[in-house]
Amino acid sequence: MNPPPEASASRSAPLWATLVATFFGAGRLKPGPGTWGSLATIIVWALASSRIPAVSRTWATIIAAGAVTVIGIPAATRVARSSGLKDPQFVVIDEVAGQLVTLIAVPLAWKTFLAGLILFRVFDILKPFPIRRLEGLPEGTGIVVDDLGAGLYALAIMHLLLHFGLLTR
């Protein structure tokens, strides 16, 4: 049984949770830790995915987003509990998951990475319906899942832009 959040707030989060939740410290950068988390994700993904065969990249991105989500939810929960904050700004593993969703089946090019960054951050900040409601989910689930929603919105717009050739010129 887990102790209530207020009882565990006085303890620090485990190192693994802090490293994961802050995406190895990217969440500590200012200003705008969420944007830094998204930018770090794009850089890491650009380097990693360039070594993955093109035919496998879509599934690799989906698997990466899923793995980040599965690991990120408990990490975000532990760090939020220890900080005493519902959704600490320095927790950016949610941006990592959402940014990866935005990049599913997207060509590796600076235009698509820039468009993906902008689209994801806009949807993450504005939180159109029903994304804002997802924040109400408990603890790390609410922290991460709303960003997955923003990633899905950004993914849809990204693929419309690609379909109409607006990012390939």
C-alpha cells in the first residue's frame, strides 16, 4: 500500500525517478523547462532514429513513446509526490512522450523536427478539449497522458502538412 501523498512529500524521490522525470536534467533548464525537454527529445531522437532502418522507424517511434510512457508515469508520480506539487514544471518526461508521439511516421528532416516542436508545444500549452480534462487523472498518469493527447493533436496536423507537401519543399 502506498503512503498518502502528503506523508511521502517529505522524502526525496529515488534517483532513477528524478533522472527519468527530468529527462536527465533537461527539466532543470530555464526558461521554459517543457520546451527544453521537447528540444532534448528531438535531438536524442534525431540521433537515435538516424541509425534505425527507415522501414522500422515508425514502429521504433511508437515503441519508444510507449516505453517512455510506461516508465515515465511512475517516475512522474514519485517526483511529484516528493516535491509536494501536482505537476512540477521540472518534470518533463511527459514532454518526451508527447514529442515522440508527434514524430511517429515523420521523415527525418529539420523542417519536420521544427514543425513537430512548434506544433507539440502549442497544443501542450493551449490544451484544447479534451486535453485539459486529462490533467485531472491521478498523479503521474495526469501529468503524462495530457501530453500524449497534445502529441496526438500535433501528429494529426503534422501528417496533414506532410500530405499536402508543405514540409517537403
